[in-house]
Amino acid sequence: MRMLSLILWAPFFGAVLVALLPAAQQRFIRGLALFHAGLALVLSWSLLAHYDPDVATLQLMEQVVWSSTIGVSYALGIDGLSLPMVLLTTLLVAVALLASDRIKTGAKGYYSWMLVLEFAMLGVFMAQDWTLFFMFWELTLIPLFFLIDLWGGEKRHVASLNFVLYTMGGAIFILIGIIVVYRLTPSQSFAMAAIAQAATALPREEQMWLLLAFLVGFGVKIPIFPLHGWLPLAHVEAPSPVSILLSGVLLKMGAYGLLRVAPMLPEGAAALQALLAGIALASILYGGLLAWRQTDLKAMIAYSSVSHMGVVLLGISALNETGLLGAGLQMVAHGLIAGALFLLIGLLYERTHTRRIADYGALARVTPGFTLFITLALLAGMGMPGLIGFVAELHVLIGGFERWGWLMLLASLGVLVSAAYAVRTIGQLFAGPPRPELAELQDLRPSEWLAALPLAAGLLILGLHPAPVIALMNVTVAHLSALFIPN
């Protein structure tokens, strides 16, 4: 049974069915979209029963040759890096659709595009052929453009255009890198294994130039400083359910791509270690300081994403097992943290029509549900022990210290900055004098509790017992770290 294809195509066929329904049947449209997202969720999590975490090579492989002449295949597979991303994607899409009940205008188009987006994101994490990977990578642009442009805020047109131009510009560098290596493969194949074998044999200087091209392409999506210009506007203007996927999954695609290309260019990666670490530290500090200065809640979370994804890049730059494991854990942690924050801030905005931090106060008295979940997510974001954010950042800092020594004090300073704006936000939202206009503010509804609980549970359970997710990644990460050539 082709499990990966079932998971991949379930949301696509759901999108087709939703598109064929009459626009007036909004409840049926929403129910059908939730069914297909739920089907992908159940099927993906059932992979845990079939996946062997002690095997470093790809598992559940599927391959259909499209063109033997140029070496293009429909090839899918998962390992300890891709499986957690598949699980995270299906979970966050289900959460985003549960939070989309306020979408009434153009609901058919909205739910169709959301399912197409899930299809494209899953394809990126499952693809084992670079042409297939690139097709899915580019496909994410189409649904996101329409989701932001049609259902976003006042500056949605500028935000959607910026997003597309930035990402397409970065994709050019990815495409150039793929084509250059493809021309060097003896078998003339786009299979990731064949491309990796050819790239590893390249001279050091050529590996450096190729890795720089990939760094620009994937760095736009991560995003790294200074390629982050599209992110704050896109997050602020996008509908909150779309922001959940933008921050929770889309950013991870960039880091995932970099984790795939760095081991196939080991000498180039070793030569550029210092550059990667410098960009990572700049992203951590710059994103954290800008998040601390924000008065808009969504803008604050957007800039904090730049800082948190800088932690991922810092783990990658260490090129050792602990650092790479920390990068993978941080991808999962930030997906849960950002997903929870954008979900809850979006629900607050729907009730109050303001995102200014100063407009809130004493919410703990009237909305204990919001208080619990937002506080939990902010504490996880600042690396509070007992939550998954702490586990991830600790691995990155230890891996970074093994390679860079006391330079990691700068990364620790970034952690302190994140703690500063997290504690400030908690205090302004939930403490202070009560505001009469918020006295009747409605707390979380049952469907909203259903959306928030899995994310909060993930933050807490993986923080207290991270062994399962570490075991899932450990063997694959150990295999990847062994490929790097020490500088």
C-alpha cells in the first residue's frame, strides 16, 4: 500500500471536491475540507507504526519513473527529518481549518486553496527527486498568493506580491544549483541520492558557490537576515489561520531544504561554517530586538520567528550531531509555538478588532482559557524549562558551544531578549488594571479549545518527555553529521 501517496493526495482530491460544490453550501464545504485534512492527519500519524527509528536510510519509498531520458521520477520517501515535518504539517493544517469558521466570503475558494497548500507542503517534505521537490516548492506560492490577496488585511495586495517576488527570486538560485549539479551526474538523474553523490565529489570552491546559491534560495523562506523583508507584512496581513501555516510550516521548508543540501556539499559547508553562524547570530539578535520593539501582536510574533529560525540555522552551522538535532527539534518547537500564538492572537483579534498590546489588560480575569494557552506558548518561546522550546534551544547551544565556544554568549543574549518581550507581553495582556470594554470578552469556544489543545499538549508533553521525538530524529541526524568534513 502506498501510504505516502495516500497522505499526499488526500488534501488535493479534497480541494477538487470542494471546488466542485455549490458556493452556497458553506457548512458542507467546511465539513468536507475538515474531513480530508483529518484524513491526512490520521494517515500521517499512523506512519509512526510503520516507521523504524533505528534505520537511517529512507523508508516507505515509492517511485514511478516519469522520464528515463532526463532522469525524472515521482519519488517519495521519509526519514527522521522529514517524518516530524509531515506530522507537524498535517496537525497545523487541521488546526488552521478548525480556526477558519469565521471565513464566510468566498469560503469555497478559501478551503480549496488551503487544501492545495497542504498538498504542496507535504510534497516538499516527502519528495526524493529534486524536480518533484522544486515543483512542490513553487506550487506553495499559488495558494498563498490568493489566500493573502483575497482574504488578507488592508495591505494584502502588497503583502502577497512581496511574498511571491521574494520567494520566486530565491527559487531561481535553487533551480540554478540543482541544474548545475544535475549536469555533473553520470546517470543524468534528478534523484536526490544521485545528485548528492555527484555534488559530494565536486571541488571545495565549487561546493562553496553552490551552497551559497542554495543558502540564498532557502534563506528567503527560512527567513534569514537580511532576506526577511517579506515576512512581517505577510504575517500581519494574512488571515490568522494562514499565518499559522506561514510561520508553522512554510519557514520550516527553507530550513529543511538547507538540511538536505548541506550534507551533499560537505566541504563547502565546512568552509562556510563561520558565515552560517554569523548570519544565524545576526538573525537571532535582530529578530529578537525588533520583536521587543513591536506594539502589534502579530508583528511581534513575526519578528520573533526570524529570531527562532536563526536558532535553527545556528544548529545547522555547528555541523555536529547535537547542533543538527537541536535544529530539527527547534523546527518542531517553533511550529507548535508559532502555530499556537497566531491561532490565539487571531481569535482575540476577531473579538476585539485590535492587535495593539496596549489595548489589552487584565484578561486573566475574563478569559482564563486565552491566558493559559498564550502564556504557555510565550513561555515556550522564551525557552522555559519543562517546555519543548527549552529542549531545542539547549541542544543548539550545546552543539554551538562544542564548535564555537564562548561565542554562544551572543545566542544566550538572544534568549534573554526573547524572555524580555515574552514577559512584557504576558504582563500587559493579562495583568494590570481591568478595562471596562473587555469586561464581557468571550473566552475560547469548544471548537477553539479543540484547536488549541493539541498544540499546548505538544509544547508540554514534548518538553517533559522529549525522548520520542529525539529518538525519531537521532539516527538520521547522526548519519548526516557523519557526512561533514571537519574544517
